[in-house]
Amino acid sequence: MGALTATLRDRRYIWVIQGMRMAGLVALGASIIGIHPQPGLHGRGLTLTVTLAIATLGWIGLIVFDIRKLSLTGPLAVMAASGGLLGALQSGGPAVAVAAVAAFAAGSNLPPPTSATITVLGVFTLTVGGLILGGSPVAVIGFVVILGTALGMGVIRYGITQRADQAELLLEQTRRASAAETEAAVLGERTRIAREIHDILAHSLGALAMQVEAAQALLTQEEPDIAKAVRCVERAGQLTREGLAESRRAVHALRDDIGPLTESIGALVEADGGTMTTVGDPRRLPAEAALALYRTAQEAVTNARKHAPGKAVALELRYDADAVRLSAANDLPDAEADRPLTATGGGFGLGGLRERIELAGGTLSAGREGDAWLVRAAVPG
């Protein structure tokens, strides 16, 4: 609606300008006809008649070309040349206004080199015609000054128009950039939410599946171990409750943050029988960085439970001046050790964790070092 209103307003403005130009042409023609020498069919009068006709055609061409958004160079050149000659034929009369209007219109609508050329054309015909026809040098100089002034005013208007157009273009580019930035922020938030939902489901349901599969294996063996199966079922119930708590924690993290990082990771590690050491003064981190470290600790605990049952995780959370670093280590199991949960799912995956850490501006590494599996993560903060 706004764009349509602006278009209609522009059209009204254009038609008002063209109406003023047409009225100016009529008034100028009437003035020229009433001043000596007058247009006629013989001698100087005939020259004046032909020149006035050419100037009129150029003036009408200016109106038509402007309405149709065509180049104004041709009509304005015709007006400048014929207007200069009219000024020489009627020295001291209003005919020079044709060349002045051409100079102003050229300066307002065309690049400076083109408008200057058109004005020089008018000055040339005015000067040469005045000298040939014996016009007053003072009048010729005065008319040249008028043309130069008209050109200068037009050039000033052209500069103002160009700056306004550039400002409008810049405003439009700013609007588009703002819209793109908003869209990117929305997509980023959607990606973050999707990642959280995926990780919670992968961890909670995967860990629950591990316990159910373990219980099933214990109950279907030749000598069912009811006690261990019951413990697995109890653990499955505990994991269900932890999954709900984790969901609530994730929603809270999406809204704000996960709370004190030391307490969150400490509760996670100690609940699985591991140990945690904090070095340095704990401080609050951005939500994305804190959540990335928490997920890394969670993955380390899950991997130890799957691949090294009975080997608790020893975790260190170090607050350095430039970064917060997390390292999680667990002893590797013996080659012949029973690892019934190895084939089950449940973790976030090192690839997903590395993506999280990198999005937070940090680094992640994981691998075997000696007889232990070590995960290291660091985020700025």
C-alpha cells in the first residue's frame, strides 16, 4: 500500500512538472511574438519563426521524453542551440529563457559532463549569433552568465537528487540486511533447538535402551540373573527421571543458561560414581559455551559406561584467564573384559560435540593416551 501511494505521488509530481513546463512554453511563445523583431515569413522574421518552431519542438520533446523516461540529451541539445540563437535574434528579449531552461534541465537530470556540453552549445550559438547579428556585447555576456547560473543551479539539484537516491538505496540495503540478519538468527535458534531435542532424545532414550537390553540379556541367559536384571530395570527408571530432568534443564538453557557449571557437571559425574576437580575461580559462561562443556562431560560419562564398564570418569574443570578447559579421563578396560553395552546407542557423538564446541569458539579432542581414554575441550570465556 505504501509503495503504491508513493508511486501515485510520484506520478502526480511528474504531471505537475510537465504542466508547468507546458504553461512556460505558452507564456514564452506569447512573449516572443509580442516583442520586436517579431516572427514573420521574410528575412530575419522568417529565421526567428523557424528557430522558434525548432525550440518549441525541443521543449515538447523534453516533456514527452521525460514522461516516457527516455534520454533527455537530444531534446535539451535542440533547446540549447535554438534557444541561444533566439536570444541572439531577439537581443534583450525573453527568448534566451529557452537556452536557460535547457541548461537548468540538463544540469538537473544529466551527468555534469553532458549538461556542461549542452550549456556550452547554447552559449556558442548565443555568442556567435550575437556577434554576427551585431548584438550588444554586454547583453551577450549577461545572457552567458544567465546560462551559467542556470547550469549551476541544475548541477546543485542533480547532486541533491543523487545523494537522496543513494540514501534511499542505502536505506533499502540496510532493511534487506536487517531482514537477512533476523532470518539468520531465527534459523540459528531453530538449529539450536533442534540440536538440543536431538541430543536429549539420543542420550535419554539410548541410555534407557542400554539398560533394557542389558536386563533382557540377563533374563534370557541360561541361568537368569534376576537381581541384576532388577537393578537394570531400576536404572532404566532412574534414567527416565533423569531424562525428564534433562529436558527441563535444556529448556532452561535455551531460555537462559544451565546454571552454575561446576554444580551441574559435578552432579552428573558423581551420580555415575566418578570424581570431579575444579581448578581456579568458577565464573559464569555464555549459555552456548556452558552447555557445550556440559554435553561434553555427559558424553564422556556415557562413553565410559558403554566401553569401559566399571571404570569411573575422573574429570577436571579448569578456569584459566583466557578460557575454561574440561578434561575427562577414564581407564581403558582389559581386552577380555565384558562390555555388553558397546553396541548400544545413547551418546551425543564426538562429531556433534565438536560442532557444539566450535560454534562456541572452542576446540575439542578425544583419543587414547596410554592406558586411558581422554577427552579435552576448551571454550573462551
